Amino acid sequence: MKSLPWLHPERVASLEAALRERILVIDGAMGTMIQKHGLEEADYRGDRFADGCDRQHAHAHGDGCGHDLKGNNDLLLLTRPDVIAGVHSAYLEAGADLVETNTFNATAISQADYHLEHLVYELNKAGATVARECCDAIEARTPGKPRFVIGVLGPTSRTASISPDVNDPGFRNTSFDELRGTYRDAIDGLIDGGADVLMVETIFDTLNAKAALYAIEEAFDARGARLPVMISGTITDASGRTLSGQTAEAFHTSIAHGRPLSVGLNCALGAKDLREHVETLARVADAYVSAHPNAGLPNAFGEYDETPEEMAATLKEFAESGLLNIVGGCCGTTPAHIQAIAEAVAGITPRQLPSSLEQAA
């Protein structure tokens, strides 16, 4: 793997300095906050898609024509960027050091559900731009506390390792090359929009993540410079494994070649159920460790009941046990959760990297 210079060396130096000093806080859920706005189809369409098609794209392609767009939260970056900016700003005001772009489903595979595959680059660039503007605005008010944009690459709605057809175990509805291609488009948009870091997030299939990491290296090689990369998997059930069957330790071994700034876990489980797996990563990873779990497990109505105080108390114990460098929230979390978590971990010494301990010795 080539050793490339940083694309934004001053930002990287600032981020690394902050990581050495304290536990950094990631923002919380985007979908939870968008739902509070009660948006309708017209909000998702805006002016650009009001007549049923993308007015900036040839109607001959039929893209977006005749298909409901409500629920395509990534599209709000183009039609209601004010909503997304409001969410970012709320989390920054609550104490987040890092905000994630609203690009979790901004890949061709996921946008195919809405026939909007042609928007991948534009969505990702807009996602990073909106987040960048929000971070820059609050950083101008608090220059002693830098804020960073995480360019998010979601897992897509398909898996390269597992057949979606129980009657045909060898069948795959995507491939490494297809994933690599759509990730590359997204990566270029995120970088051009001003992301400080890229994060491959909510990884349930490590082969999907490897495609993303390959595309990231391609993008870096093309530019002759790189950004830091964060990697966050998801343990899907009580067995302590990802959907593609790996334990946290095996997952780490599979992605360590990507030289991540951080490796961690998010989503699927609440903090209490995630603890032993975060502890595993803290033991084996020579990278910073992150955790941004859900606000507990969903109830019978698919809602999350864990209060900010409950979640903060659990994550404070993670921090006091020396497991964390980066912490935040996933599904069901709000600015109130992030504020409580930020207050709970403030002043606690961050986990030390094994390599830094060896150098000190």
C-alpha cells in the first residue's frame, strides 16, 4: 500500500491532537431527527422533482419519474438542505466534535430503489458541503474546539457474501466490482465536498467493507493524497457476530490492512450489549476505538426507549475502563443523548494506543 501525504495536513494534525487530549464525541441519529419534522412527499421532491422527474436530468432516462420519493432522506440534501443543516447544528450545539454526513444511502445500489442512481456523486458532495458549512460556522464561534466532518459510506442494501435466496446459496445480487464502483462515486463526492475523514459504517458484511476500502485507496491514488479512514462494524445479534459471521476480533483482522484511524462498532445493539465487543477491539486494535450504539434495543413499536441519562451512564463506564477514544449515538439518539454523553465522558482520559504505550516504555 502506497504511503501518500495527507490531503488536508492541518486538519489531520488538529484531529490527531484532539484525539490525544480527550475522548471525542460523534453526533447521533439523523433519521430520528428527520422524522420529527413530519415531512411529506412534496418536501422530498422540492422544486427539482416536483413534476415527477429530475428536471436537471434528461427525462428520457425516466429517473425518479412516477416513483414516491418520501423516505429517501439522502435526497433532502438537494431538496431540503435546511432540515439537514438544522440537524447537524443541533448536534454540534449539543457538544459533538464530529458530524456524519447524511449520505448513509447515497450509493447507486441504495438509490436504485428510487431510480435516482445518477445522483450519487451530487448527493455525497452536497452531504459533505452542508456538514462542512455547519462545522465551520460553529468553529468560527469556538476556535479552540475544532469540529470535523465524517464522510459516511453506508453498507448498501445488498450483501456480497450471502445469498438473498435461501433456495440458491450461491446466488449474489451484487458483486465486489459493483460495490467498488458505486463507493468510488460516493467517495469522490465526499472528498470534493470537504469531508475531513471517511467512515465505512454499519458494516454487516466485511466483503462489502473491503470493496469500500479498495475504492477509497483508488480514490486516494488518483489524487495523490489521502484522508484518515474510520471503520465501524455492527454486531447483529447476541451471538456476537456480524451478519457475515465474524466476531469482533476477526472483523478487525479483516480490515486492519486499511490502516484505519479508528475501528469501532455501531448500531444493532444498545451500549450494554455492545460492551464486551468494544472491549475486544480495545484489546486488539492499534488504532483509536469508537462506539456509537443505539439508544437500547427497539421496543415492540420499533422505537428506542433508553434515556440520555441511562445511555450516558453506560458509556461513561466504557470510558472509565479505558475502552474509548470516540463515542456517540446511532438509532434513536437525539441531541439530548449526545449532550449527556459528552458531559459524561468530559475529563476522562482517552484509551491509549498500544503502539504509543510501547514508545513510552
